[in-house]
Amino acid sequence: MRHKIRLSYDGSAFCGWQIQNNAVTVQGSLESALTTLLGQPISVTGAGRTDTDVNAINYIAHFDSPDKVSMNAEQLCYKLNAILPHTIAVHEVSICEDEFHARFDARSREYCYFIHFKKDPFCEKFSYRMRYPLDIKAMNEAAGLLLGEHDFSCFEKVGGNNTTSICTITEAGWSTYTPDHCKMMGADCNEGDYIVFRIKANRFLRNMVRAIVGSLIEVGRGKRSPSWISDLIANGNRSDAGTSVPGKALFFCGASYGEVEK
């Protein structure tokens, strides 16, 4: 019997999603908890890999359980949350079609990257503080050049084992926002103090989003022109692109399954 899990996690507590020897990972923690509850080894498959420190909201995974389980999906969700660390929250467990696959059935995936420009102790853990101004208009012009189907190997971590570096990006852009703590408590906040980058694609390469953000920051600082992004995609390699930004401010924020999801 196949089950689907919807969960969120604080990536600072883990060495990424994928299970590793001698390292604490989200996949490993879930498999251990499910194995304990169901009394036999359980393998969990996720919508995609996230690196060390990278967070996720409404992440989708699936696992196969024995046909006879002594608890329903709601009870399983409750008991999972009881034994998982506080850095993982399971929002829902549901029975799905046996053919459903959390990774291969995903039509698209979306990430967000958060940046703040003023000292803010309530954003420090999940946002990257910039100590210099950025030209958001120029960064959005550059982000627009990412759209479409391209070989994005210039943003891929060296040593990746992907069979192809071709991805299709459908959305990419920067916008300003006001954090909830500023709205609720009247904290000092000016337009542009907080910005977020959103990007959606059918697939992502390892370290791709962090390398893209680092490259767009180069444009925002005036070190590169927006057209440099097109040149990178066409002729560049990883050493030509910008430095990867810290993982703590990156969030996997959803996967879309369309009609496949049941």
C-alpha cells in the first residue's frame, strides 16, 4: 500500500534530504521513524534532493507500507510527529495510487531564496543578509534570461551525476516583501528591506538555485551586466558563474503534480 507524506523541515538540522552514511538526513530520519512504527524496513522517496541547510515547506514524499497496518493515515501522521525531531513536521499522510511517484511524477518544482538588508535577529536563521545595495531591476532583467529550456551546466555543482543538464525554467524573478513580524508588531521596515527570489522549473540540478542567486547578485552589485547571464548559459562553466550563496535562506516551497496526483 502506497502512502503520500506532506511535510516541512528546518534544513539546519540535517545534511540534506538524501540518506548518507554517518550523517543525519531528512530521508534517514523519516525512514527510521516509519520502520519503528510499522515494524519492518521502510524506504522513503522524496520529490527531490535538498542540500545541507536547505529548508522545505510542503515537501512531498511517498513510501510503501505492509498491506495490513494497525493504524489509519491520520494516526500514522500523529505518531510520526510524536517521534520525529521538532525540525520535521508531517502535515498529512494519505493513501495514494500505487503508481504515484513523488519524484518522477512531479511536473514542476519551486524554490524561494530570501535576502534582507538590515540587521534583523528574527530573519538571521532563514535569510541572507546583504551589506550592500542591489539593483533589483537589473537582477530581474537578468532573471528573465533564464526562462526557457537550456543547458544549465554552468550553475551545476562540479561532480554531479545527472544524465543531462537541460532544464526548463518557467518562472524566475525578485520581489519585495514585508515579514510577518514587522506587520504584526510594527517593527521598522522600509520598502526593499526584504526581498525574495522565486524560481520554478521542471527539474533542478545540484546547487543550481544557489549558484543562480549568486550570479544574479553579481548583476545586482553592478559587477556584471544582465546579458552576462545569457553568455554564461551559452558558453560558461561553473567556475565562470557567481559564488553559491548560503543554503540557510533557500526553501523548497512546492512541487506540482497536476492530474497525476491523487
